[in-house]
Amino acid sequence: MAMAGHRIFDTPFASIYPHYVTKVERKGRSVAELHEVITWLTGYDDEGIRRVIDDGVTMRGFFDEAPAFNTNAELITGVICGHRVEEIEDPLMQRIRYLDKLVDELARGKKMTSILRG
């Protein structure tokens, strides 16, 4: 499943982020919990997340510049957008879908220890 030129790669993180916020808040979860998930996966702290949003960093840049991409990310499995995340071949698309999957689990009410593969 090669997606070299997928348009999401050049979409600003700031365009995607509000959808994550809406999704988790609608299900009674908090922005702080969303940030905890983002931090676990990427190493960005709250200030880093704010900077990425303010600077209009693309999804490609967001993951390329991630301070500390979690080595346990490969423990994230399951289906998101009709694809098994563990089978996505494009590394950038896989990282994007890892984040989507974590946000989805948060919105579905999973325990944080489970989401963070604790």
C-alpha cells in the first residue's frame, strides 16, 4: 500500500488537530489526555504541540521533527480507516495512522494505560 504522494502528508497538523480535539471531547475525554497520547507517541510536549500548530507544520514535518518517536509504536495494532495499521507499508502513513488509532482508542474510552501500551 504505497502512498508516496498522499495529500495528508502536506496537510498542516493544525488542520487535523481540531478534529482530534472534537473527537475526544465529544466522548468526554480531555485535551490534556489527547496531549498525553500525542506526547507518548511523538515526544512533543504541550509547548511543542502549540509551536507545530502555530508554525503550520505539515503532517510530514510533524513526524519528521518528532522529538522522540516512541519505539513501542509497533505495539499499536488494529484497523483504522479500513487498514490494519501494522500492515501499512509507507512509514509516514503508518505513523499518521498510529496517531489516528490512539485518538480513536481514547475517544472509545479505553484506559490510558492500555492506550499507552503500558
